[in-house]
Amino acid sequence: MDTPYQSHINKNDFDYVYEPAEDSFLLIDALEKDLPYLKAKEPIFCLEVGSGSGIVVTAFGMAFPKTFCFSTDINFRACEMTLSTAIQNNVLLDVVNMNLVSCFVNNKFDVVIFNPPYVVTDTTECGGCGIEASWAGGVKGREVTDKLLDAIPKILSPNGAFYLLLIKDNIPLEVVQLMSKKGYKSETIITRQVRNEQQLVLKFYK
Ligand SMILES: C[S@@+](CC[C@H](N)C(=O)[O-])C[C@H]1O[C@@H](n2cnc3c(N)ncnc32)[C@H](O)[C@@H]1O
């Protein structure tokens, strides 16, 4: 998977929008590693939740030019940056400024991608819509993630795949068990130690 051009982005904008980091690139590497599986699915609709700079969904759109790509972010400036990243890289994308997937009703996506705010913080730090929404994950760093897990059965197509980045502090096994109760199998696609953080990408599917 090619890395999208980012030269259009003014570095100062990263005071307001999450700057692509090791976690963003691990997610792209996970999608790349799973390309044969994804290609066999011939996805029609893809959604990235919390797209930030737009680097991940744009990389996906570049690899799958026939897939309709959508993204959401609670941070309006992130939505603006995502759209410009897609345009600069000739990817057709619809961007929606919203909380997780709240406005999608009966939409079924073949691929859903999420690099959530995963840092363990106080609950009171969660729920903003500025740069703090990039990292503040509340209890276990899972407060935002767990809300999306509940929405997955409503928005993922029966044959779809959901890619989720987590760190060890998020207790990935608990997430696997929560999703198993909803009828999803899971697979660890990739793991990487980044300084003191053990990052991994899980895939969920029926
Ligand atoms: C860790 S950053 C990841 C950004 C980008 N996907 C990447 O990998 O570089 C998390 C993103 O999720 C967004 N976010 C946090 N809470 C959200 C929510 N409730 N609904 C939608 N987006 C949210 C943040 O604004 C931020 O852009």
C-alpha cells in the first residue's frame, strides 16, 4: 500500500489534528498485510472512523480505487484535513463530521477501520472534539472504542471486516471476548513495540 502524499498539510495544523504516527502506519501496514484477504472481498463500501489527517482511509482508497470510501471524525478540522489529503491523492471520499457512526442508519460497510483514542485517562478528559479527542480514551483507554464495538453489528456487512488498533493497556483479550459475544471471530494481524507501548491491530469478522 502506498503512503499518501502529505506535503499539502501545514505542520501547524497538527496543533489541532492528530499527526500521523507509528500507530497510523501500523494500521496501514496491517491493511497491507491483509491485502489478499481484502482484495478477495472486493469491498464496495469502506469506512474509517476517526480519520484524523486522513492518511489511513486515503491509503485504502489508493489501493482500492473502485471502493466507495467514507470517513468520520468528531473534530471538524480533522474532517477538513482528511478531505484535502484524499483530494491531493486523487481519492474520492465522503467525509462526515460526527460522533463515531451515529448518523449512519442501515448502512452496511464491507470494511471498517478505527485507530481510536486509546490512552488511559480520566473519564472527564473524554468526549471533547479538539486535539484531546485524538488520545483521551478514559477508563482502560476503551471508553470510545467500546461505544463503537456496540455499533459494529449495525454498520458492518455480514461478510465485512473490522480492523481495530489497540495497545496492551486496553486489554485486547477483553475486546476479543466482547466481540465474540456479538458473534465475531478475531485475528491479530500485526503487533509492534513502540517505545513503552505494545501496539496491535485486530481484525473482527463473522
Ligand atoms: C489516534 S487518532 C487517529 C487518527 C488517524 N486515523 C490516524 O490513524 O492517524 C483518533 C481520531 O479519532 C477521532 N475521534 C475521537 N473520538 C471520536 C468520536 N467519538 N467520533 C469520531 N471520531 C473520534 C479523533 O478526533 C482523532 O482524529
